[in-house]
Amino acid sequence: MFDLADTQEIINLTAWQKRPFGSSTQSVHGQVDGRQPRAHNSLTTPIMQTAAYTFENTADLRAFKEAKLWGQAEGRGEYGRYGNPTVRAVEKRIAALENGDDAILFPSGMNAITHVLLSILPTGSHIIFTDDCYHKTRHFGNVFLKRLGIESTQVPMGDAAALEAAIQPNTRIIISESPTNPYLRIADLEQLAAIAQKHGVKTMIDATFATPINQKPLDWGIDLVVHSATKYFSGNNDLLAGAVVGKVELIGALRQSQGVLGGVIDPHAAFLLERGLKTLALRVAQQNQTAQAVAEFLDSHPKIERVWYPGVPSHPDYAIARRQMSGFGGVVSFEVAPLPGEAPVDTTSRLVDAMTIPYIAPSLGGVESLIIQPAIMSYYELSSEERLTIGIKDNLVRFAIGIEDTADILADLEQALAQV
């Protein structure tokens, strides 16, 4: 007999199934049933440490090949370069976090970027970078891709007119970061996507500094999102990985080329990455909170010339960040006022050395705070004049906040500033 209560229960269940999970739930489970059984009833995703997969007989192999032709071979492997169940589980989790159709993992963030560009750019094509992109990304475009007959143009960050003017008939992709490294500039993602779509050009955003907890570029019309998963996704400074997220057809094409180019992540690294992802939302919330407090403290300090953090009104992209981000990230860059008669690079070094909590080390996004002077860590081989031409000042500091207590970080900054 038909029962209205049964109908209401079905409606409620359907609403529950369609309801998007929150950031912490997605970090732990992805957009799937968290109680779905895994191999051997393991609570965590097992490490499938194998290079090849077996078939029961020829009929089993034929059935796999047929399913593969129709794109229905999900969950069944053949050879490690073409996929791994541990890796696939992590890819699905990352796709869910970014509201993407699919994701693909690589052995490093730079490998993710170079793989995308090598896969989609034909000889004679053209790409556009914004000028505050990661310097190794620009180097790959300006040096390596140029050898393949691919030209690039660099445009000022935030200059929509210059961006549109730079588009040529052979332009294939626009690449930017948001936030950028090291000045935390924020791309107007909706505007960038609209310009690109008008001209039939793809877009790729390196969103490593934001994470999907703070910003989801795909929701604003961006085609591909790339992450150095080494950073916030891992969260423990113990692995290298990269990820690209986007529509299923774009990721599918990258997966095909991955089988040829061979840039695959090890399943043990993927296992460690999934472990880190489970606490992503919690870590980022703490890092957002501390970084905001640090930026506000430094923004009013007499020994600091300028703070670069999108969560303070003095930042040039503050309004854009407020509109499209839910948090402003765990990195604060700032410029130290040099002491009279002392070179700016030396005053800044003394501040960095006076800090006691952060380690002096590259990278970011982990549980430990890290601090660097980009002029020395990343551009030491250049003169002060050469560094200035690419926007790197000798008194610039990049402070990547960890998950230490906010009060302790602020106290450490205060005592270090008292020494310069």
C-alpha cells in the first residue's frame, strides 16, 4: 500500500545524497559515502604497491580491453603507468574538493604544469603568463617551450586590457596564479575566464597558495586548476606531488598523454598525500587565522615598509579577494625597513635569523612555519639590480605560517623585530 511517509523518507534521502559536503567532510571522505568498504575492509585506502596487474585468463583480459574501449574499466588496472587504485582514490578526493569532474596526480607540481603545457600546445602556438607567476613556470615557457617553437607573452597581473590585447590567433592558454608567489596577488577569475572564453582560449590557475578550502577557480569558469600538492595538500613536508583538476574530457586527455610521457606518482606517496588531505580544512583554518593576525600586526609596525597579504585593505587586490575567497591563506610577504647605513638585504637577513619558531627553508603549507628571504633563497645568483627588474626586493620576506599557536608566532615576530 502507498504510504506518504515512505515518499517523504525517499525525498529526504535524495536531498541528503545531493547535499554537498562541507570542506572538512570532503577532506576526509571526498564526495562519496564515507562508509563505503575498501579492500580487505581497510579503514584507510590500501597501498597497492604493484607495477602490473594480473588477469585470470584471456577472456578476462578481453573483457577488460572491451570495457576500456568504452571508458568503463574504472577500478581495474593493467600496468602501473596507466593507473593505480591508491592513486585513483586520491584523485577522486581532490576532484571533489575542487568541485571538478576529475583530477590527475603527478610526481611534483612542476611536472603537473609542464605536462599540461607539453600535452596541449602544438608547435607554433602561443601562451600568456601573468607577471607574478612562479619563476620556474615562466622559465619553462620562456626557455624550454621556445625551443619547441612555442612563444609566450607576459602581461601585468590585474591588467585586463593588456591581457586581452596580448591574445593572438594562435594563443592556446592563459596561465596565472591566485594567490601569486611571492606578492599574493589575486587574479579576478571571473573576468579572466570571460576574456578567455570570448577568444576561445583555455585558462589554467595555479591555486597552490589558496587550496580549495579558500578558493575554487572552477566555480568561476576556469578550465584547469593546478596544485603543488607538496604544499598544503600534503601538509607535512614529507612528499612531492602535483595535481590538475578540470572537466572530464580535459583530464582524460592528460591521462592519455601521461601514459606516454610517464610522469606518474608512486602509490606510497599518494597514500601519504591522502593522509595529509584528511586534515587539510583544519590546518588551513588555523593558518588563515594566524596569517591574518600576522599581516595586521606587521601592517601597523614601524619597522615594516609594506605587507603583502590579500586579507588587509592595503593589498591592491583586497576587494577581489573578499569577493571570491573564503579565506586568504597561510603566507604573508612583507618588506623590512632597512637600518640607516645598512644594506636592505643585511637588515632583512638579521630579522630572519632572529626568528626562533620558523625554519629557514623553501616550500610552504606544512605544519611547520617556514621563512625565507627570496633574494637569497631563490634569486641569489642575480644582482640586486637584476632582481629588481623582476620585482624581487632585497628587503622582501616570505613567511609561510604553520599550525603553531597564533600568540607564539606573534611574540616571536615581536622579539625579532626588536633586534633590527
